[in-house]
Amino acid sequence: MNLRQVLLNARDILARSSIDDASLEAEILLRHTLKISRTQLYQELDAGINKVDEKTYYRLVERRRQGEPTAYITGHREFYGLDFYVNRDVLIPRPESEFLVEKALEIARIRDLATMADIGTGCGTIAISLAKNLKGTKIYATDLSLAALEVARGNCRRHGVIEKIEFLHGDMLETLPGPVDLIVANLPYVRESEIPDSGPLSFEPVLALNGGHDGTSMINTLCNQAKDKLAPSGCMLLEIGEGQADAVTDIISETFSSARIETTVDYAGIERVVGVYLTPSRA
Ligand code: GLN
């Protein structure tokens, strides 16, 4: 068998099981098996594949066919132009979470951010992307999961920002030593009843998805904790689920009655980020 033949074969296996983008997925898994670039793969399509690699490849294709997300199989996902290691202890980074990073950088341009915290950091994407782009801001990254913090630390080392981020283990803001100027959080926001027991989401850690009865219970707790942990002129950026903007706005207004609240829509037109500004900016 040559690479072209195994690739087409794998594509058909995945397509028959209704896996989207079967060609692309088959290619990513083959490149991962052989540890080669896209260019190399296309230059070597007529080359043979050895038995060991072929067996490994079909094992990965089978995992994908059974619904396991590609990022867990390859151990990688790109976020904000950086490559992150992921495993099943952490949520797979989503492109819509890049809005949190962009909004945070916008805020940094018009406000002084001496300190900030990424709450529920998971594999560390938000804290690390911000560490790469912010100068002079002390960044805390917290998570309830020690296993997730291990993954985040590894990613932090890989991206050379270990001295810029302090990792804290604990329940959201409780572990912060004092109030911060900016809180960024992609908390679990999936309704408990909507967490599936099959399909791609079922491979991800429930701890990172479960937002309680209506999906906003973690956000509610965070807002309560923020009374003591957000600086008087601070800001907060929260990622939310589809249809949660009104409920989250109500929760925030109860705690911070005079805050300016602003929602941002994602690429799909879904209200995805809620920004909370306790006082007007200098600009
Ligand atoms: N974005 C995830 C989803 O696919 C949920 C992530 C979260 O709960 N923060 O629904």
C-alpha cells in the first residue's frame, strides 16, 4: 500500500461514519502518525507505508471514527496562532474563545492592567496568549483541576512565558492573593441536562463543561467572588453559551449595579462574550 491508498481508504472509513471533513481528518492523522509536514506528505504520496505505521494509523482512524476529537488523538490544537498541547484533562480550545483574548488586548490598550487573572485556565490558552502579547501585566491562571494545571504549565514552558504567569489551584477567584484589574473566564457553561453521553463533547472533561441547571451557576459564583477580587475600576470578560446573555447580564447587574455591560457576538453571530466595566476608561 502507498500513502495515497491508505489515505483514500481512511477517508472512506471516516466518511461512512459521517465524520465531517473526512479527507482533512484522514490527512491530519496520517501526518501525525508519520510525523511529517503537509508538503512532505504530498511529495511522498506514492511512497509505501510500513506495517507498523499502517497499523498505528488505522488505530487512530478507528478512534476518530468512534467520535474522539482529533485534538485528543494528536495531542494538539492551535489557538491564537500558537500550538497547544491538549489531553482529556482539559477542554479543547475553541476559536470563539479567541474573542476573549482580543477583547482583553483592547482593554489593555486603554487601561492600565497591573494584574489580571484567567479563571478556569484549562490548558492555559488564554493566559498564555495574553502573556505573549502583554507587557508588564502580572498574570494569574487558576483551575480547580490539578491535572489541567499540569497541562497549562507545560504549555507555558513551551511558549517561554513561565515567568509571566503564576498558576493557582483552587475554586475560581478564592485563591487569588488580592483584587485584580481584569478577570477573564471561559467557565463551564453547558446546561447539566445538555451534556451528552456520546459524540465529541462526551470526550471532554465534565468539570470543564458543567454549568449547572441553567448553565450559569459557575458564572454566578464567580460574580459573587468578584465583589472582593475585582479592583474598583476593574473589568471582567466572560465567555457565555448561546442564549445566556440576558441571564448573565442580570447576574452581573445584581452584583455590580453601576457597571457598564457589553456583549460581543462570535463568528456565528452568537452573543459569546460579556464584558463588565466597573468604571469608565481613561480614553
Ligand atoms: N464551548 C464549549 C461548547 O462546545 C463549552 C465550553 C464551556 O462550557 N466553557 O459548548
